[in-house]
Amino acid sequence: MSAPAIELIAISKRFGPVQANKDVSLAITAGSIHGIVGENGAGKSTLMSILYGFYEADSGEIRVAGRPLRIRRPADAITAGIGMVHQHFMLVEPLSVVENVVLGAEGGKLLKGGIARARTELARLSRDYGLAIDPDAIVGDLSVGFQQRVEILKALYRGADILILDEPTAVLTPSEADQLFALLRSLKAQGKTVILITHKLREIMDVTDTVSVMRRGEMVTHVETIRTSPPELAEAMVGRRVLLRVEKTAHRRGAPVLEAAGLGFCDERGCEKLSDVSLTLHAGEIVGIAGVAGNGQSELLEVLAGLLQPSRGVIRLDGQILGAGDRTPANLRELGLMHIPEDRHRMGLVTAFPAAENSILGYQDDPAFGSGPFLSAARIAAHALAGMTAYDVRPSDPTLKAAKFSGGNQQKIVLAREIERAPRVLLVGQPTRGVDIGAIEFIHRRLIALRDAGVAILLVSVELEEVMALSDRILAMCGGRITGERAAEATNERDLGLLMAGVNQEAA
């Protein structure tokens, strides 16, 4: 038998008091798709960062195709035929596709020859793997799905035979995710080895040959995918049985709390993003928005949260019309309208700040945190620690910078900050994006508890299954318009899919 494509033997890595990896061993068969799952903070990304040379292990051995190899930096990994596509892409958005692909591998002092060779090679790679993309397109103008293609092309251009993908579908729509899986199967058919880090068990079952489970820095189990199931994997990940469905009782809908009538919004280029959007949120209900990303859901959340001003239309809170001066995020927070943004990095956190400071963003003027112009570091730290403990943020260290936490733990910091302020209206964007199975269960229970306590919740998620499971009513959006409304118990994915495609309500 041939040697494994990758073999990790007793890998350990510590960051100060945190043991990120402890004696982790793993062997991956060449020409296979191998999944690695685990809770946020389980050590998956650290392990792959060691393999790719971002970190060097404190102890242990790496073998590539049977040969021991010391990988001290990404250049060593690339030379060994290892490529990595990160959850947050490493692209220069103002540059073209071909310029991004050759960046760092220009092939000489003069760019012209390197660019010409890259065009020829990109054409071949696109043809071989079905990665059609315009080499002259500006990366910043591409969709997230196409930007991911550029990252994969970069790795293949550098000769990668082993491709690591870290949470590759966290920012993709369902259709983009399906296209990615077709690509991964194509790479496997061409003899490439793929390592897929994900928390989505459906993806593991659909696309992998084998799967390894990590928990709290240690390797728990390895298994052939066909010999396991989502409940078994979830239990191995979390160390207990996990409820994979949302349990909720019938809702008791109260009075209207937030109303919008005839909302319109145009971006800075004059492109209409919202057109005649009307909706009503009642106390004690969750209203979900179903739609393919880019159809106005993001703009609707930001208009209602006061981050964008509508070009027309009326917004009422408790029956009172909110003027432009009232619709500021700070004033809306005072009125009990809280917002969990879709993009935690761009709008929810200042990643260079410690967790303690992030825990009070937007609420720093609260007298509980100090008096006059002076804030109390001790009070802020105690407040942050209480939230981190209640929401199981790992590690529960208020002094640690937000950038050092895993994506799921960053999300919990944002959730704790907004939910613990006792909202009357909660606007939630992508609540479980990049979050592991245990944290998803936790977040879903929190949202249902808020709804049962009488909070009006507007939910936007690209996960249609999540929208259907949590919502009491579902609004479908297409092209900046609401194309239909359904009671959650009276619809299905096909019905909503038609509405999301713009088919009118009667025809659907």
C-alpha cells in the first residue's frame, strides 16, 4: 500500500495557558476527501495551520507521502504541494484575478512574462477543473463564490496536490456550496487530496470519504463516512447528545411592535436594493426572511437597524413613526431595538480590541461601566466574564483580543452583548454562520426563549433549513421585493424556492 498523502504524528501546540492541540495523530489517504469536524475552538484550524506552516508544532512529526518534513512557513508547505483556502480569503480586492494568482509567484523581475504564463496555466486549470472565470475581472467585483474559486486557482497554480479548505461554505449560498462540492469531487477524480474543515454535518455526509472528530484539542475518533451518522458525529464533537432539530411550542403572537411600509433604498451608485418592502413584527414571534444572498435582505436589516437611511417609506415602533433623526443605531438601542449584524468582523466586533471592550460596544455610556468620562476596567471585565460564562465562550478570558477567538466564540460575544440588554425587538443576521453544532443548538434555544418571552425577532439566514425551523412566519425576498409570505408549518423548501426565484405567490 502507498503511504498516506499526509500523516501527522503526536502533534502538540500550546498558546500560553491554552493547549490548542494535544498529541494529535492523523493519516489521510491520497486521492480522498477527508473531513475534520469539531466544536469552535476544538483545534481544527490550529492543526491545519501547523500543516500549512502558519504555526510550528511544539512537538510531533509531519510526513508528506511517507517522508518526514519540517514545515516552518507557508513557503515550505507550498513547495511540498500543500495549498490552503482560508475561511476569510487572502485576496487583494483591487487587483485582477490573474494578478492575485501570480502574487508572490511572479517568476522574475518583469511581470509581463509571468502574467502571460499565468494566463495560459489558468486557462488549462479552468478547463480541467471546471473553474471558468475571467482572468481580467477585478476580484472586489466578484461574488464570494467566485472569490473562493480564485483562492482555489491560486493553490492549484502553485502545484498543490493536497488542498486544505477551512470552513469553505461559511460565506456561500446553498447553490454556491453545491458548486463547490462538485469541484471537490472533480479534484478528487484528478487524484488530488482534499482536507475539509467544517462544522456542517450534512456536508460531511455528502462529500467526504472519511472523517475525524476533534474535541478540546484532542483527536476523538476517525471513521469512514458511510459507517457513521450526523447524531453520532455530533455526540462525538460535543461529548453529549445534541438536539439536531429545533423544539418549540406554538407561539403566542402579541401586538405589533415594529412596522415598515413601502420601504425603498438605493445604494451610492443609484442601484435599487429595496423596493416597496412592507412588513410587521409582532411581539412573541420570529419572522424569517428566505432568499438567495444579495436580494435585499442585508439592506433591509441595516435600514431597520438605523445603519442605512431609506429613500422612501415609513417605519413605526409601537405605532409611532420614527423620523430620520430617531433612526440612529444609538437611539434605536435606547428604544429596545437590538441588532446582531450578518458580518461580525465588519460590523459586530473590533477584532483588535479585547473581549471585554467588545462586550460593551454601543453601550459604553451606561453608568454601570463607570462615571463621567472614566470607564472602570474592573466593572467591564466582570460584565464580560459574566456574559462569556453564560454563553460558554471559550476561553473565558476578557483580556484576550477578539481576533484570537474562533468564529463561533466571536459570534457568542456579539450575541451576549445584544441579547443580555433585554431587547424588545431583535434583528438577527446569519446567527449561526461559521458556528459549530453545539453552539447552533445553544443559539437556537436562546432565540426561541426570547420569542417565548415576548420579543419580536426578524431573522435573516442563508440556511433555509434554519429559517424554516425557527420561524413562525416566513417572508420570501427576490430582487429587493417581498415576493410572498407563508406560515412556517404550511410551506416547504420547493414552495419557498419558487418564491425566492421571484415566482408570484399565486403561481407558487
